[in-house]
Amino acid sequence: MWELVLTLVPFAVSMAATPGPNNVLVAASAANFGVRRTLPAVLGVVAGFGLMILLVGLGLGAVLEHYPAVHEALRYLGAAYLLYLAWRIATATGGGALAAGARPPGLVEAALFQWVNPKAWIVALGAIATFTVAGENLAWQALVIALVFVAVALPSVGAWALIGAGAARLLATPARLRWFNYAMAALLVLSIATLFS
């Protein structure tokens, strides 16, 4: 088991710490709403992704291979949701001038986001395929992989919240914040290309 953990940690760090829809979402939220109001989103990303890895390891990946129509529907649902999030980020006003009703993504919303996040699917399927050993207890291996990702993702995604909050200080004018939000929204839109490539 320790061999699994030691080989998995570098992969988990590289996947959790690099830019992707989760980290863009968290950084943009922290830039607009602050770290404290973004913490539920951080926890939602971490918990939702850990659960996704566990369920993929327990057989969800095989179900999606067996029912390609479900997989295809998830791709289009994911693209639509990423466009919705990009629009929310692009239209956020941030700072003390938050629009009425504007709010950061919550714990449940961020957890559910994992199911339409293309990078999350690629990483979850790749981790289970690469780091499990045939003939051994697959449920136990999936649980270990999920726990390693949770342990690595919490500080990694949290760091992106701090990066977003730090960027907010540099984006003190409404025009700068607006351009930052446009850039974050554009990154989310670009991530849709991975769904259809």
C-alpha cells in the first residue's frame, strides 16, 4: 500500500496544483468574494473530487464505457455548465460593489461541479487505471487513491484561493477586476475544448 501512496503523491500534486476548471473557479471566487467566502467551494471541490475517484474506482468508469450515451450526455451537460460558470465569472463585479444576489459557489455546487468537469474525469479515470493493481482489493485501492487526492487537493486548491485573493489586491480598480474575470471566464471556455477533442 505504501508503494501505491509514494507513487501516487507526485501525480496527485501535479494534477491538483495545476490550472484547470476547479482552480480557475476557486481563484476567481476568491478574487471576487474573498478567501473566507470561498472556503465552502474549496471544500466542495475537494470532497466532490474524492467521492468521484472512489465511485470511478468502484465501477462508474465501466458503466460509462458500457453506456456511451450517458457519457455523451455528461460531456454536453459539462460543456453547458462550464459556459454557465464562465458567464457568472465574466459578469461578477467583485469587491464591495457586488451585484445584488451575487454569491460565490457553495459547497454542494462545487462538489457537483466535479461531475461535469472534464479535467476531473480525466484525472479520476487515469488515476484508477494507472494506480490500481488487478487481483487486489479494488475498493480498498480506490479508497486509498481518493484519500491521497483529498489530502493533496485541500492545500493545492486552498492555495488557488489565496492566489485569487492576492490577485484581488492587484485588481483594485473595477476595470482590472473585470479584465481578470474575463480572462478566468475565457480559461473555462477554453477547457471545453478538452471535452470534444
